[in-house]
Amino acid sequence: MSLPMAEGTAHPAPAAKPSKPPRALVPLAFRLAGASLMAVAAGAGFVLRDAVADPLTAYAVLMTGAAAAAVGGLWWVVERQILRAGSALAAEARVIGHGTAGARIPLERYGDLADMARAINDLSDKLVAARRDIDRAVGESTAQAEEQKQRLAAILHDLHDGVLVCNTRHQILLYNQKAVDVLRLTGQLGLGRNLLHFVLAEPVEHTLERLTLRVREGRHRTHAHGNTAQFVAGTTDGRILLNGRMSVLLQDSGVDGEPPAITGYVVTLSDATGELKALGQRDALLREATEGFCGPIANLRAALETLIDNPDLGADDLAAFQQAMAESSTTLSDRLETVTAAYRSVMAGSWPMSDIHSSNLINLVCHRATGGGAAGEKDRPEPPFTVTPTGLPQWVHVDSYSLVILLDHLLRRIHARTGATAFDLSAEAEGQWVYADITWAGTPLPSGVVDSWLDDPLTDALGGLTVGDVLQHHRSTLWCDAAHHSGENGAPGMARLRVPLPPAQSPPSAHITAVPASTRPEFFDFNLLHQPLVTSELGQTPLERLHYVVFDTETTGLSPSGGDEIIQIAAVRIVNGRILTGETFNALVNPGRPIPPESVPFHGITDAMVAGQPAIGTVLPQFRAFVSGAVLVAHNAAFDLKFLKMKEAKTGVRFDTPVLDTMLLSRMLQGADGDHTLDGIAQRLGIEVVDRHTALGDSLVTAAIFLRMIDMLREREVRTLDDAIRKANILVELAARERVF
């Protein structure tokens, strides 16, 4: 039964009949020719038998017979001397093709075909030589691979940590015996098995997600730990806690500008069960020693108050009793503080932690809070609130996995308590701490409510950790207060929940060779800096309500007219007085010329980094789209604008939006004298500079400076965009006159 074909479907062409090989066609041709001649001779014989003999006819018959005989003889020669010899030669060629160097076709056997036999022998020699070379190369490669395998096996065997190599589907490709010992498995671990069958999925997936984000954004090239990160995990049966370290395996994508592909990862594991078990025991002991003091101290103080209220004893006895009670109370209080401090120090020092950039930490919290959480929660509905990353990035020293879970839990707790649907999440450096702040519109929560959350278990945390446990590991606590910018001009108040975190022990900036604070001279191009007033409603808008894009460029040098080019453009948005660190623009640009070696120490960008990156004609339209509708802000803005303006004719991209210059604003606020560099202003305002001398890092610092300046400008009666432009124009004109004289 045949199935009907759809209309328009091409029918298959009939298979071609196999053609006969020449060996079969040649005898067929001879036989047909001989048969034809024999038929002619036979016909002529019948004619001669019935007719009078005619010499001409007899001659024709004779010649026909002779021709038939000649054809037959020729066939015999071709068959014997050529076709059969050729078949035999082909058969021998196939045989010696599988032979060794001694395999030969006897030349004397083939007569006129000896040259062909000789050529086959030569090809056989070359084939044998090629096989010998291939066998030698395979042997050498096999020996090298075996040597490397033995060397790798020896290295893995001598390692104190378990090592596993997995693909992106978490299938185990390689492991050492120590991994079996660490996981305490017998006969279960094997190639092709899924690692997540033995190790809890959430910490592994969280770490892989963290490294994937780092590689996708290209930060693995400059990050202190490259493509590696630490984590804490446990076995699926809950028996063992593990210290882990993951390194992703990268493969060049082969596409210019595309990040490398992650093909798998290497995990090293060590057994932390004993260490963390001892930590738990110390935890219980210290908790008893600290919290157990609270009751006796309260009783002691109550007794003291009772004695004071009932002075039935004699004056001397009463005074001695009161002094002894007071001394005991003070001693117990001091002891409690000492033990508590030691307890927190032990907890924080023993728990595995690592340095992480706060922007990465906040991005992971946002990803988890908005529905992209751990493996067991991927199907949960998206929460009815949004989280916006804000503020300057900082480096912190934390257990990122437990902290992400903690901040996600606190967001949900605040939403459930207040009904807030929009949160800002930032990291603010103040003193010796970096504060993770959750901010929302509303009033601060009572301290009793916040304290009641300390005993909340964190579902995805290891070992059944609570909110209080994670805080103690970080020597931290939490409280709620009013944000500094609350309730101005009738606006709703802002509340924030603060979680202090320890700063990074060794941030990458600590290892960067110091460079001069500012390599750019104050750059005045009066045509660029002198701007017309904005006659539309935008010009009358208060500065704090405008939408800004703060940007910065890195260049090959300081002379835009002398051939120097842009090699990086970066920017960040400011909306409603908030630095939106989740909305940034950051692009490397291929300048089409070498980067001078003397400029590399200032921006850290090399020729290798810009190779394969898009040209300025591709990047500028993208940047123009990013800044659409915003007021531009830059430090020493004329320098950056000069580079942009010189590309307008070539790219067709015009930057005609209003521009504010923090260098001019600084001169306006503090006078012409003084340090108006970015570092100098930041130091005066107490703004910690992170990731300095990168386009994005400088943009973030400039944004923080500009927000502080808005408050200072308001005190100088500079309230609107037109006010700021008018004041800046006056400064530009004064600078122009000074240069004339």
C-alpha cells in the first residue's frame, strides 16, 4: 500500500541501470561483429548453392569468411593479451595494496602491460611508506597521550582534593580516586554519571551561573580569580559538607566580539564536614555562653534594683552590697561582650568566603528574586515586585551563595509585610563596612518585626541555616531605618533595610600599579562647552527630576585632531536620583591603529583586547540610542565631546543633547583654585573610588559625584537645567577671556 504524496512534492527519479564495465563490453562488441560477418557469409553461401557460380560473389563470400576469422582472431588476442592480463593485473594490485614493502607484481608476466605493473609497484611503495609514517605518527601520539595520561593520573592521585571534570550537562568526564573518597562512594561514581546525583544541585548551579555571567560579560579576563570561583556544597544524602572550587573550561567561539563558549568545568572538592561539625559544636557552646548570660544578668540587675528600692540593711552593709552587685553586673556584661565578639570572630573566620564584586552579587539576587532561582524553584511564579540595582559597586568578602539566599528571603519578607512592589538594591561603603541596602517607598519597619526574622530558616541554605546564622557568619546584623532622601516636597518616605558586610580582603584594585591621578589636562573647547539654553520644558525641569546618562571614553592618546581614536565608551543611567547599575553601556572599540604602549598603563586596554571588536561606526549609533532622551554628564566633558564630534561626518551620528560637565560644576561650586580632578573631587566628597581608570568605573564615580553636586547646586539657587547651563556658560566665557590675556 503506497501513501499519497503531498501536492508539489517531487517524485523520485527512477534509478539508473548499472552500466556494463568495459571488460564485458569489449567481447560483446567483437562477438556482435563476428556474428554479423558469419551471417553475411552464410547468406552468401545459400545464394551460391542455388545460383551459377559467379567469381565476384565467390570472392565476396571468401572475403567475408576471412573477415569473420580475422575478427575472431583479434578477439582472441585482445581477450588473452589485454583483457585477461588487465584483470589479473587489477587483482594483483588489490592484493599488494594490503601487502608490505616486499609486495611486488612480476613485470615479465605482463609483457606490453609491464609499464602499468611498474607504476602500480611504485604506488605500492608510496602507500607502504605513507602507512609507515602514519603508524609512526600514531605511535608517537599514543605514547605522548599515554605519558600525559600517566602524568595526569599521578598528579590527580597525589592531590589532597577530589577532582572531577564535567560537561555543561554536569556529566562526569574524568575523576580521581580522591573524589570517590571525599564523597564516600563505593562503586557509584562513574564516567557519564550526573554530578548532581551526588552533590546538591543549587550551589553547583549557582556557581556555574555566576561564572557564566562573568565570562559572558568578558570580566574573566581582568577578574582576580579569572574563570574560577569558590562555593560550599553538600552531598545529596546530607552526610557530608564540602568546600568546592569550580573553574569553567573555555573554547573560542570563532566569532569576532563573541565571548568564549563554556564547554564544561573542573570541580575540586574537599571534605569540610569535620571542620563545620566542630564549628557547629562551638556554635552551640558559644551560643549557650552568650545567650545564657542574658537571664542571670537580668536577674542580677533586678536584684540590685530591688535592694536599691528597699534599703533595709545598714548603711555600710548596704553600700558594700550595692558595690559588689554593681561590680558583678559590670563584670558579667564585659564578659558577655568579649565572648560575643570572640564567637562572631570564630564563626566568620571559619566559614568559607571569597571576594566578590557587589554588582555581580546584586545581579544574582535580582535573577533569583525575579524567578530565575535555584534548580528546585525554576517553576515558581514570578514575584509581584521588581528589584533595581543602584549605587556604586563595591568589593565585599562574603559567602555569596548563602548571602544571595538571605537577601532574596528578606525581599520577600518585606513585600509580604508592607506590600511594596518596587525595591532598590545597592551596596554602600561607609567606614569599615559595606552596607547591602534594600530600599522601598514607605515607613521603616519596627525593630521587633525585623528581629523576629532572625530565626527564619532559609530553605535552600546548607545545613538548615537561619537568617541569624548567615548574619553571624558575616559578623553582621540587620536593622531598618529611614533613607536619607525620605519625604521631600510631599513625596512618600523611603525606608531601607541595612545588612553590613565585610569589605574585600584583597580587591583587584589593590594589585593595580598606581598611575597618575589624572592624565588628561583640563580641556576647553569653547565652541563645545558654550551651550544654548534649552527653551523647551526640559530646560525648566529641576535637576533632581531629569534623566541623565553619565559617560566616559578611553582613547589611544590625548590628541583627537592628531589621529588619536576612541577605544572604549561606557555609560550608566541616573533616574530619579538613583544610579541604575543594571542599566549600563560598555563597549570596546577597534581604533584601526595600534594603541601606544605608553598609554596602556593608564587604561589597561591592549591591542589584543580590541582586536575583533567593532569599529566606531558600529558603536556610536548604539551609544546614541542608549543616551536618547537623556542629559549627558561627563567629567572634563569637552575632551570626550571632541572625539564624538569629530566622528559625526563619518558616522552620521550627532550628539546634540544638553551636556553637564562635573569639572565645570566643581569650579562653579568651589572656585577655580583647587583640585578638580575626578580623584580629587571624590576624595573631598568621601566617595570611595572603585575600578578607577576604566571607562565604566569612571562613569560610576562621576555619577556619584554628580548626585552630590545636585544638592550643593540647589543651595546656590541652581535648580533647573537652564540654571546649570547658564552658570557653566559664564565659567566658559571667563576662562576664554583669561586665555586671551
